[in-house]
Amino acid sequence: MFRNTTVGMRLVYLIAFNSVMLIVAGLASLAALYKSNEVTRHIYENQLAASIHLADARSNQVLVRVLLDQAAFAPESPEAAKRITAAQAFMQKSHDAWNAYGKLPHTAEENLLAATVSQRRNAFFDTGVAGLVKAIQEGNKDELARHVMEIVPALDRELNARGGELAKRQLDSAQMEYAASQEEFTQFTRYAIVLIVLGVLLGAGVAWQIRKSIVKPLGAIMVQFDRIASGNLSGRIEQGGRNEIGHLMAGLQRMQASLSRMVGDLRSGSGLIATATREIASGNADLSQRTEEQAASLQETASSMENLATTVRQNANNARQASALSLEASSIAKEGGEVVSLVVETMDGINSASGRIVDIISVIEGIAFQTNILALNAAVEAARAGEQGKGFAVVASEVRSLAHRSAAAAKEIKELIDNSVRQVSEGTVMVDRAGQTMERIVNAVAKVESIMSEISQASVEQSTGIDQVSLAVSQMDSVTQQNAALVEQAAAAAGSLEEQAEKLNQAVAEFRL
């Protein structure tokens, strides 16, 4: 009935119904009051006023007879005239009261009785009272006695009898009016009780319908709110009407649907976050292990680079010594060219010098071999270092090339020394050719001096490059240590994130979609 009626209109209906019932009750009360007032007015005008006038007329009539009787007993006394005058005044009052009664509305029966009473009054006053007054004034004792004893009492009895009937009629009429008033009051009371009971029942019915249409949906809404508050989003919300309750239920339905979507998305997202967090934690663990391995490798590389730097510095020192020896050999060769005539005498010295040169050449070959080995190792380490070892690989390649060249030069010097030794062994046979040989030796020594200078310079450059590589490796080691620390922090953060994601997943699992 009230499904699509707004709450405001329901309240308006209830107030309007109560107002209508109040108006009906008020109108009925006004009607009853009006009827009661009419009955009261009718009783006053027809019964009470008439009874009062009749009583006045009767009382004045009695006073008239009493005064005249007193005057009749002492007609000669001075009081007789005064009593007659007073009786006449009371008689006039009686007439006035009777005339006032006659002006009131009467029923037909009352009019008949009033006419009879009026005749008896006229007879009483015109015949009885007037005759008695005349007899008193004239002093006619016979007439006086006859009026006092016979005429006046007879007329008074007739008048009282008819007046009594009229008064009884007025009393009966008043009782009938009272009975009718009581009957109307009783009927109105019944109507009022019926109207009150009907109004209470109808009001209770309307109030119950309105309460049912408001309280019951609100109770259902409260149940839905409690269910949603407990995390249950799977319940079905009935669609209400087109009033405020219906709008509220529609809003609750939209809120539940929105919460269901949000919780579903949050549950899916929390699962993805947990999976991604576990993968991040696993990746960080692997990265931490590889970073530690890389740091260990860099430490080994740094140690190898320090050893290589030491070796390169030794090579540089040896190269400088070889350069000095080459200069000395060049000077000796020049002196030998000038004193070629003394070759035979100084052959032993030349043989000894040649032996020393052979030793130096062996040292040079050893240095070249070690340099080649170190260059190979450096190339391998540079390859392991990746992009950061490209510059070092170039340097290693150059060092290796210089090592090959040093080996070739040493081999050539060795061959020259071998020839020189053979020539010394042949003795003086080769003296003629000693000048040419010494010239060749001078040239060779000069070449050796140039090669040794290049080797010395390359060794210095190699030492500088190795120092730079060592510094870069140290920096890489420091960065790797920092990366390891950051990886550990990231692993801890990933663990914490995984724990929070698990808690979020547990919290979302409380909802039932």
C-alpha cells in the first residue's frame, strides 16, 4: 500500500487522518453541545420560566386572599383599607406574572389548560375578590361572610385545581424534555464511543501500516549493514520502492557491489604482489650471491694485478739495466774498431764480453717470455672483466707485441753473438774481417739500444696502465661491496614487503564475495 509512497507523505497521511478524526470528533461535540444548549434553552423558556411565572401568580394570589381575609375579620379597623390596597398590589403582580406566562410559547394542551385557568382566575378575581372587597368597604356582613366562607374558597379551589393541572403539565413537560435530553446524551455517548473506537482502530491500523512500511525495511537495512560490517559481501539486497527507503536500499546495493569489486581487485592485487615479492626476494638472493662471487673475483683480480704490477716494474728495471749495458757495449764496440790491431791480445776480453752479452740476451729472452705470459694473463683477466677491461686488453696486446719484438731482437742478437764467438774461436783468421764484424756489432748494439729503449718505455707505460687497471679494479671492488650491501637491504625490504603482502592477503580473505 505504501511501497512507493515517500516517508514524508506517509507522515502527512497519518497527520491528515488524525486531523480528520479530530475534526469529526469536534464537529460531533459541537453538534451535541448545540443540541444540549437547545434543550436547556427550551427547558428554561418553556418549563422553568413558565413554572416561575405560575408560582409568582399563585403566591401573589395567596397573598391577596390572606390580606383580604385579614381585612374581612376587622372591616372597620384602619388596617382594613391598607390591607385592601396591599391585596390590590399583589393582585396586580399576580396578573403581571400570569400575563408573562401567557407570552411564553406553549403547546396546544397547555393553551387549553391556560385558557381554563384564565377563566378561573377571572372568576376568582372579578367575582370573588372584587365582591369581597366591596363587602368589606360597604360593611355588608352577610355578603362578607358569604364571600369569605363560600364564594372565595370555592373559586380559589377551582383555580388551584386548574392551576395545579397546569403546573403538573409543566413539570411533566420538563421531565419529558429531561428524559429526551438524557436519551440524546446516551445516544451521543454511544456514537462518541463508536467514533473513538473506530478512530483508534483506524489510526492504529494506519500507524501500523506506516510503521511496517518504514521499520521493517529499516530493520532489513540494518541486517545488511551488520552483514557487510562482518565482511560478508555475498548477500542479496531486495530492491525497495521509489521512496526514501527504496533509494537507501538502492544506495546500499551499489555500495555492496562497489565494495565487492574493490575487495576482488584488492584480493587479486595482493596475490600478485605476494607472488612478485617472492620472486623479487628470490632474485635478490641470487643477485646477492652473484655479487659476493663477483666481489671475490675482483679481489683475486686486484691481487693478480698487484703481482703483475710488481713484475712489470721489475721488467722496467731490467730494461733500464739492459739499455745501460747496450750503451756500454756500443762504446766498447767503437773502441774495438779503433784498436782492431789489438784484437788478438784482447780476444779473451772479447770472448768474456761476448759471454756476458749471451747472458744478457738470455735475460732479455726470459723477460720477453715472462712479459708474453703476463700479457696473456692480463688479456684473460681483461676478458673476464668485460667492458671495464677493454682498455687493459689493448695494453696487454701492445705489451705482448713488444714481448714478441723483444724475443725476436734477442734471438737476432744471440745469433750475432754466436757468430762473434765462432769468429773469436777461429782466431786470427777472422782478423781481416774483424773491422767489418765490429761495425756490424756496433750497428747491432745500436739497434739493441733502440729496442731496449722502446722496451723500457713500453714497460713504463705498461706499469702506468696496470696501475690504472688496478685502481679501476679497486673501485669496482668497492662498488661491488656497496652493491652487495644494497642487495642485502633490498632483500630485507622484499622480505618485509612479502610479509605485509601476506597480511594484506589474509585481511582480504576475511571478505566473502
